Amino acid sequence: MHFQANDNNEGSAVEDLVKTLYFGNLPWSVTSDDLTRAVSQYAEVIAARIATDRETGRSRGFGFVEVPADKAQEVIDALNGADWEGRELTVNEARPRENRAPASRRY
């Protein structure tokens, strides 16, 4: 493995070895275990999670999977555009979460 020097002390060597992939347009019935099984055909799965609605606990139709960085593109190539229960998956490298202002509550 090649480790790149990090002069600004941001991030870590571990972050350079792991990529988080975004999986969009997932069927509502897909679980984290289902996602793990699908991706594990192409790469070791470090972690997988489905985004859920805070109030109902139901799937929001997308999720994230962490894989070794050197296998991320292979997973993207294999699964982006693939059909899962009639839905065409969108798979790409996850972007960092944007800082958002808290949602206002109206009563």
C-alpha cells in the first residue's frame, strides 16, 4: 500500500484507504444487510447503512457503503445503472455532507 504524506494534518491514512459510496434509487424494501450482500460480490464491505426517516423509521430510498478505496471504482462500474427490483441504481462516490441550517419548526 502507498501512503501519501499529509502535511496539513487533516484526515488520516485510514480515510485514504476507505471510500464511502452513495447508493441512490434503492427499493424501499432494501436493508443494510441486502446492500452488504450485493456489494460484497465486488469488494469487502466495511460498513453499510440505509438512510431512514427520523419519524417513521422507513427507508428514504438511498444508502451508503464503505469499501476499500482500491475497490471503489470496481463497485461503481458494476452497480451504477444496475436494475434492483425494477429500479435503476445510482452509485457514485459520496460527497461530504454540506453544513445545513437547522430546519425551522412551525407550530
